[in-house]
Amino acid sequence: LSAGDGTNSDLWFVDSGASYHCSSKRYLFLNFIQGDFGFVTIGNGQQCKIVGRGTILLKPVTGGELRLANARYIPDLKKNLISTSQLDDEGYVSVFDNSQWKITKGSMVVVKGKRTGTLYFLADSGSSVSVAAGDRGTETSLWHRRLGHLSEKNLSILHKRELLPGLKKVNL
């Protein structure tokens, strides 16, 4: 696993091969249970001991909130990992499109991340990664707020009916 700014501990990499959500940052766990939970084998073949588990609440710089239930605490891990299979088990839908990644649950967009190189990631709010000023004031975001935080699906319906003047594309 490698990325241009992969040293940032507030980055969470989306991993379709990860069995669990994982972090080596003990302070991120809300309800921590210490114990011997076995081992995980990482990409280079090294086995790392799982010494705890709990819930992690991420608040990405792009907004939203993602609760990672049953995450594993692995002190020897170098990267924070979000398991797509665990998200799927929890009822989330992951969509990868146009160098972006988003998680939805029902009609709600829960969080969004982006792609750098070949990796998709999410930047937690403690991150030094900044959001470009234009990201907060996009036309879609403006209509989303004007209409009482209407879902992306419903914004798309209104857009198709040409009821949102000036909106070229729906992308929350």
C-alpha cells in the first residue's frame, strides 16, 4: 500500500482486501475492548497482532460522519484501513466513480472520499489535508442546503426535470 502522502495518520484507505476496519491509533476508539483477537497478515506477509477492538467515529473534512463498528486495534499497522466488505455487512453501499468514492445508506450520502493514483481514501477531520474553497460552495451543495439537505437521489430527480436553474450536474 503506497500513496503520495501516505504518511498522514489521518488518512483512511479503502481496502477491498481488508477483513476488518483497522487502525494503530488507540485514541480513535470510542468503546475499546482489550484482548487477544488473533493476527492479520498484511501485504508483505508480516503477521500483526490484534490487541483490541471497538468503534471508531470518522468525521471527514468533506463533511458527514462514518461509524466504523467492530474495528480492530493493530499497533504494528502503518495505515488506517476501511474494509469494503465490513461496510457491505453493515448495510452501506460503496460507489467508486470519476476518481471519487462515496458511501451511501439508503438514499443518504454518508461520506465521500477521493482517489490519488490507484488508491481511494478518506481524510479524517484531524487531517492536514485541506478542502479546496470551491468544494464547499458547489452548485449542487448550494441546492442541497437550500432544499433542506435533500438527498442526492432527489436532487437528481429535480435536475432531470430541469427544476434547478443553473445546475449543470448533480454531484454531492
